[in-house]
Amino acid sequence: MVELIWSPQALSDLGGICEYIARDSDRYAKLFVERVLALAETMSASGGPQFCRDGTIMTTTLTIRDATTAGKKLGEWTVEIPAERITVRELIRSRVYQEVKDYNTRQPEHFRGLVRPTDAEETLNGYRLKKQRQIDWRKQFEKACEAFERNQVLILVGDRQAESLDEEIEIKPGTEVTFLKLTLLVGG
Amino acid sequence: MTTKDAVIEMIRRLPDDATVADIMAELYFRQKVDKGLRQLDAGEGLDHDEARRRLAPWLS
């Protein structure tokens, strides 16, 4: 864990960028700031960023997919990880955080997350919440970690199975991570 | 290193096909970063919770 310190300049620039985006869309301004904060938090939790020579932060693109045990692909997307190594816990955190924040900001009809929100029903297109509301990412994250420890969800890095939350994964270009849900996970 | 030298070095490091707009964007970015770093050196840094509070209008 590395402590995050913000310069007033960086914060006011971030606010300025949000105002600019909000001229067109408030929703996207919010989504943008959430992404920036999420990236900073992942960076802090994964032991600090790696810098490129020009001072920009190096991020690695990771492909994440959800699948059933029968091998059916349920969804695939990419996340930017601000490090080359990440623990399994941080990987779960990045994933859950991002999908919950995206849902909370955009409020689409379905939530296609790892964990079913408590008052949601499962449909073909994902979880549908009975009432539109904000999902609690921390509860979802706790649930997902518990499920991983109980082998209710398996995480494959390439074709190797991750064994513990503290295990470090090396992310190279093209690394694919698969989440296999063995039982229904509920929380948040 | 003088400011002039730093700017020349910065331009040298840009790709060969950099445009005037690229150079101006990079210069502007540097200026902001340097200002931020000076604020941090002067002990004006803010912790993450404070950053979240200041960005509260943008957080749902």
C-alpha cells in the first residue's frame, strides 16, 4: 500500500477536465472522474505505479472474461492496470470496483457483474435490480474475495489457476484472465 | 539545467513526426506537472480522502 498525495494543481486540473466534459454530458464527466480515482486507488494498493521514461504512468491492458464451467463465454472486456504485477485480491478489486462504478453512474437496465446484487433477479442479459439504486462495491468485493477463498469462483490466468488472494500475477501484453463462477454469488 | 535546455531536451525526446500542436501540448503538460511537484515540495499535498471530498460534486 502506497500513500496517495494529490497536488492542488492536479486536483484543479481534474476538476477542469470534468467541467469541460460536463458541457456535453454530466454522466460522462462523473464516469471519467470515477475512472481516474479508481486508477489512482489501484495504483496505491498495488504498491505504486511504474513510470515510463517520459514520466507518464505505464499501464498494462488485461483481458478479462467471464465463463461458465462448461466453457461458454459470458462476456469479455479489458481493464487498464497501472502495474505489471498485481495480486489476485487487487485484480478482483479492480474488476468489481470498475463494474459497480460503471453501473452506478450509467444506471443501465442490467448489471453484468461478478456478484448478484441482493435484490436483483437473474435474466439472460445480466442482473436486473427490482428498484434502481446504487450498488455497494465494497460489499460486492468482500463477497467476491470470500467466494474465491471458498472455491466458489475460480480465476484462471492464461490456463493456470490462481490459488490465493495474495498470489501475484504477472501481466504481459495479451494476458487473459477468466473468472469461472461455480455457484451464484449474492451481495451488495 | 536551464529552462531553455530542459525544453530543448523535451522536444528532442518527442517522436520525429511530432507536430507544433504536440509540442505545445507536451509543454503545457510539463508546466502543470512541474507546478504540482513544486506544490508537493512545499508541503501543500492533499491526502486521498481530501481529494475525494474536493471532487465530491463529480462523484455520485
